Amino acid sequence: MTEPRLRVEHIDKSFAGVHALKDVSFEVLPGQVHALCGENGAGKSTLMKIINGLYRPDAGTISVNGAPAVIRSPQDAQALGIAMIAQELNYVPEMTVAENFFIGRTPMKPGRIDWARMRTEARQIIAAEGLACTPDQRLRTLTVSQIQMLEILRAVHHKADIIIMDEPTSAIAQREVEVLFAKIRALTAQGVAVIYISHKMDEVFQIADQVTVLRDGVVVSTDPATRLTLDDVVTRMVGRKLDQQFPKEAVPIGDVAFRASSLGLAGTFADVTMEIRAGEIVGLAGLVGAGRSELVNSVFGLEPLDQGEITVGGRPVKIKSPVQAINHGVVMLSEDRRLMGIVPKLSVKKNATLASLRKVIFGGRAHGRLEQRVVTEYCERMRVKTPSIETLIESLSGGNQQKVLLAKWLLVDPQVLLLDEPTRGIDVGAKYEIYKLMTDLARQGKAVLMISSEMPELIGMCDRIYVMAQGRLTAELSRPDFSQERILRYAMAGLD
């Protein structure tokens, strides 16, 4: 019988009285892609962080290539041939591409860093992978998609025997997904074991050999992927059947709540005109680099527009900062919740009230009981899984962090919500809850603009879809005209 590359047995882990993992056993064989599925908070990332040495288990054992292993740090894991691509992009914006490639294995020569070798090797990797960057380029100048690809390539080029991929495709385009899958197949052909975590079920069935499902810190099942269906995995993940993937409802459509006329930002997008009516959910589709995120960032005042006009509720408004946007009833959920969403070292409560402090600080003092009550109410409404609203938000799963950020904006009571990849990196159960929330917002007469790279999501939830390519709108589609093929054709307009 083939010896597993990695085996964990009877792992237990608790945080502040919350049992995150309960008697978890798991193994992955050489040359195997073993998918790990579960809702946010099911324990997937906790288990991977134990394997990577970021956490110590309260009980249980780990073996690597048949030998007992004690992993106290990521350096220990790396020495054992384990590499990990984390779910959240933790990067230093001022670090160069070359420095990022060689974190933890900086080339040295007597007494100092071998910068020449570092740049040369980085340049070779960049050329081999066809990346659109240079070794000396700062990470802050790259897109989320580019940084994600760098994280993936760094793990691959460490020549590890075991690679953990936690939501590796959450921020990359479909063509980059295909490149990644080709790399995974090449790695497994060489005997590398891959642990693959994804909430995109189509990917799981496309790449995985085995599938293990976790729920509430417990292993529910482990089966060959060929013996499972999508419904099997989803039902085991959430503990119930989801009767409808996209809970879209027909609601009364009101007057124009938001209108953008001839918006432009030099070198990024131009001549963008669109409108959203009260009660509408409008999608914004396009390939990575089309200018979608840059557009909503400018509308929200993060990078003031060069030209164009915005009206909210029929009134012309000037938005040159996020504060002005919020004051005019426009809020934005960023695609990068780590960089532009959460404040990691603040509690769930403090993150939730950051944008609406006037509601809990007035009359010369902070009203703690009111803040406690309001945040508790919204967290219960959003089904945020947290030990307490006093818990640091950084300790929550990605999906629960996203729910807290949505609660933050709901407390503002906005007219217009700009949601940039609102379901990126979260599980099917949490996605369903966010879809229901979007439907509730539409029913209340809010105007919602949703950017998504998942076309089924746009088709399932939107009343209309605008498509962008190369910084310009190329189409406006109504529901009867929705199809993935049509959206993709317009998204590729003008591309060779």
C-alpha cells in the first residue's frame, strides 16, 4: 500500500472555548489532489494552518512521508516539504516581485543577500510563466489577480512534496485557472500531493481525486470524487438541501436611484454611462483587467474621476472621497477585504460600527449598550458565526468577515450598494445568505451594483447586466438575453 505523503490523526483544536476541530483524521497520497470542502467556519483553514505550523493542535499527531512530524512554525513545514497558498492575500505592498518569490529562502552569499541571483531567478520565472510584471516592481502596483498568481507560483517553485492550495482561484481569471490546473496535473504526475480547498464546486469535480467534507469541525465523509455529485457535497457541507441556488425574486422597480454619465479616468476607463433603479440588482461583468473594480473605486471616491457626472436619487453629487460617497448614500464592498475592508486588530463590534459612529457616539459620549444591541442584532440577522462580537475580526473565517463588512454598510442605511466580488472565497451556504440579503435589499428599494467573475451568479441574481472590456462598456443585457456565451463574447470585445 502507498505510504501517504501526509497523515493527520485525531486532531483537536479549540479557540476561546469554541471547538474548531474535533477528532479530525485526514490523509493525502503521492500524486493525488485531495479536495477539502466545507462551509466557512467548518475548520478547513484551521486544519491547514496546523499542518503549516501556524497553529499548534491541542491533541493529535502528524506524519509526513511516514515519519512523525512536529511542526511548530511555517519554517518547520517548509523544511518538511510543505508549501501553502493562504486564502487571504497577506503581502507587503512595498515588497518587490523578486523579494516575494524568495520569502523564506532568500539566496545568500557571504555576509549578505545575493540580490543579483534573486533578480535573475525571478526574471526566469516571470519569463517562463509569461507574467506581465518585472522583478523590481512593487506589489502595490499589481492587481489582486496578479498577486494571487505570484502566490501560487511561489509555492510551486519551492519544489514542495505537499502543496496546500486554499482558495487559489478566488481572484484569478478563467485562463489563469486553466494554467493553474495544468500545473497541478504536472505536479501530481511527479508525485506531489495537493490539498485543494475551494468553494467553487465545478473546480472540485474538475481537478480532485478524493473529496473530504468538514462540517462544524468534524469530518463528515471522504470519498473518491467520481462517486459524488454536486448535490451530495453541498448537502453534506450545509447539513441540509439548498432547494434554490439563487433566491432571486421579482420586486417592484422604482425610479433611477443612481446614474453615471460619461465617467472617465485616464488610462483606466472612459465614457461609462449606466443607471440603476431602486429595487434593481445590476451586474457588471468583464474579464480581469477590464476596469470594473477601478470604476467602482472611482465612484466611491478612492480615486477621483477625471470626467463625468454622478446623480444619486435624481440629484447631481460630487464624490471625491469615500466620506462624501457615504454622505450621499453610496457604499462599496471591496474585492480585497483584507486590504480595504476589515481592520484585523479591532473586534467584530468595532468593525461593524466604523462607518456609522454617529449612531453610537452622540451627546458627547459613546453609547456602549446601544452599540452592543445594534451590532448583535445585525450579526444575528447576517448569521455571523463568532464566539462574541468582542472577538477580533481577524480570527473569523473569510465568509464571516464578509458578513460583518456587509453589516457595517447596512448600518449606514445606504441608497446604493456597490458590491465588488461579494461572494469571493466563501462557501455555498454563506453565498446563499448573501444572495438572500441582496434580494431583501432590492425589496427595500435599494439599488445594487454587483461585480462578479462568476457568470452563473450574475445570470442568477441580476435584473440587467452591463459588460466591460478594455475600460469601456460593450453591452447592456436584460434577463431574456442572458447567457454565458453572450456575456463572454462582449467581455472579449476588441481583444485579439
